[in-house]
Amino acid sequence: MEMFDLIILGGGPAGYNAALKAGHAGLKTVIIEKRALGGVCLNEGCIPSKALLYSAKVYDYTKHSSQYGVTVTGSSIDQKAVVARKNKVVKTLVGGIGMQEKAAGVKVVYAEAMIEGKDSEGFKVKAGDEVYCGKQMLLATGSMPVIPPIPGLREGVETGFVMTNREVLDLEEIPKEMVVIGGGVIGLEMASYYNSVGAHVTVIEMLDHIAGPTDADIAKILLGNYQKKGIDFCLKCAVKSLSADSVTYENEKGESVTVKADKVLCSIGRRAVTTGYGLENLNVYMERGAVKTDEQMKTNIPVSMPQAISTAYQCLLTQLTVRVRLLSTTSSARRTE
Ligand SMILES: Cc1cc2nc3c(=O)[nH]c(=O)nc-3n(C[C@H](O)[C@H](O)[C@H](O)COP(=O)(O)OP(=O)(O)OC[C@H]3O[C@@H](n4cnc5c(N)ncnc54)[C@H](O)[C@@H]3O)c2cc1C
């Protein structure tokens, strides 16, 4: 069993930045990631969504180029090439993080982590066939999409009719009719992309406004711009059920309305990943599905720290508290959509 000063669960922006800081501060650090370094942000969130939107922007420019005195004839979108470019961008950035971790002396383990418990030596975490022991542990397991118990939704996810933020970034064919459930930032970005590349998009949102907690004036401007682009919005509407090719919602007047769909994006929010990796083996305090922490982002589990690593650790903790707070703010902002 290899001993570490710090074990990090999850290689997203919280985990990989923490690992870099820890490595540079001289802590013997291991980061355990079950999918890919970069987490949601680099692999299925911020970066790939912006890569698609950039392609849409270029395409939109070609459609309106005459306004700028530029003649472009016969422009078209090649969705497979767009997705391939997006994948290349992601691969480059993820590779870059791997190299930075190596340079910082951080060990990266690609496996699903399972916390076995804590004893006098430290936290025991199993990953693959190995058990790692850490004097400290950072939980950075991120978030996942919420799939509410709407009849037909889960079945739709299983057949591929309903997509989450992961699948929607890899569609190689543009759907004719696309329904987006949830008019928060993730739903709006994808509604905008697929509208630009030729899909007819309907956004169904329960609130009376889009873009979640965004400033009301900005949300209004956004709504106007999206409507001008041709996106349909059903506000104050609650999705009630899905069939194999349609979505039924209840509108403000209580009427039931059905819209046809070739693909549906479910983007109604995200929840913290706190189950399935042995948190219960530590008796960590939880609060409304999230790990309960103090103002320094520490859990209720006491950790004793050898003097030798305390200075480096204090320095790391200060940096991390700032960083993790920023990320938590971003994540909770996303959760509220
Ligand atoms: C579509 C979309 C677009 C977004 N766009 C933006 C944007 O433009 N700007 C912005 O600031 N934010 C954006 N976000 C939010 C941003 O992605 C998150 O705030 C950020 O990824 C959170 O980082 P994290 O490290 O906390 O978690 P995550 O990125 O979720 O990383 C957690 C990691 O932990 C791993 N993991 C979980 N359990 C285990 C386990 N048991 N063992 C091993 N590994 C495990 C996961 O595989 C994952 O890689 C977007 C999110 C989405 C979904």
C-alpha cells in the first residue's frame, strides 16, 4: 500500500487544480479519476459546449456575411467535422493537464475510487487493484445531471431519445425537431447551437423567465434574441410525460400540449455526486444531499497532520479554499437552473 500526504478523489477543475497546488507545495499527492482528467468542464461541459458554439458562430457569420460586405456562397455545416474538432480541442486540453500533473510530481490513477475507511495511518481508498493511503483526502467528485421521475424520461435516456449534457455534445446528425427541457444556461447554449445549425428547437421552462438566476434585464434581452433566431419558448410550462417521439407539457392555463421531437435534451439541473464511492464508510455529515463542510471547506472528519507537512498544507488550504469556493459558486449556480 502506497502512502500519500494527500489523496484527491476526482480530476475535474477542483481536483486537478488542487493536485497541481499540492504537488508544487511539496505534498506527495495522488489524484484518482474514473473518466478523464478535466472532469465535466473539459470533457462534457464548458470547453466542448464553447467549441460547438464557436463553430455555430462561424456558420452564422457566413449566413449573414453580406451584411459586412463579404460574399460567401454555399456555406453549410458538417456536424461530424464540428464534433471531430470539438473532440480535438478537448483532447489537447486534457493532455495538457496530464502533463502539468506529471511535472508537478502528482501520481494520476485512472480508476473508480472507493473509500474503505480511515484508521490511524490515514484514509484508505481502493482504486483498481490497489489501496492508497492518504493523511489527507480531498473530495472533488463533482456533479451529475438530475433526471426527475417524469413518466417516459428515464426510458428515453435508455433508448437515446433523451440526452444529457454528455450525449448532446456528440450528436453526429442534426435533429429536425429538438425539445430542450429546462431553460437554464446549459439548455440555452445547446438550444442556440442546434438552432444555428438547422434544428427547430423548443425550450420548455417551468419558470416565467429563462437563464435561471441571471439578471432579469439580461435574461429578457437573451429571450428576445433567441426568439428572433427562431427558437420557440414555452415558459411557465411543466413537462408531464414523454413518449417515443413527443413531449407533453402543461401550460400556464392548465392545458395539455404535445410537441413532436426527434431528440430531447434534459437540462433541468445537476446534483452533487455523493453516493457510490464509500462516503458512508467515513460517517461524513451530509446536508440535503451534499457533504457538510465548515467555512474552510473541511468535513466533520478530524485529520491529524504531521508537523512536516503542516506548513505546506496550510498554504495549500488557503489557496484551495478560495478556489473551491469559486467552483462551488459556479456549481451551485448551475444547480439552480
Ligand atoms: C454543459 C455544461 C457547460 C458548462 N459551462 C460552463 C462554463 O462555461 N463556465 C463555467 O465556469 N462552468 C461551466 N460549467 C460548470 C463546470 O463544468 C463545473 O463547475 C466544473 O466542472 C466543476 O468542477 P469539479 O471539479 O467540482 O467537478 P467535475 O468537473 O464534475 O469533476 C468531478 C470528477 O470526479 C470524477 N469522479 C466522480 N466520482 C468518482 C469516483 N468515485 N472515483 C474517481 N473519480 C470520480 C468524475 O469522473 C469527474 O471527472 C458547465 C457545466 C456543464 C454541464
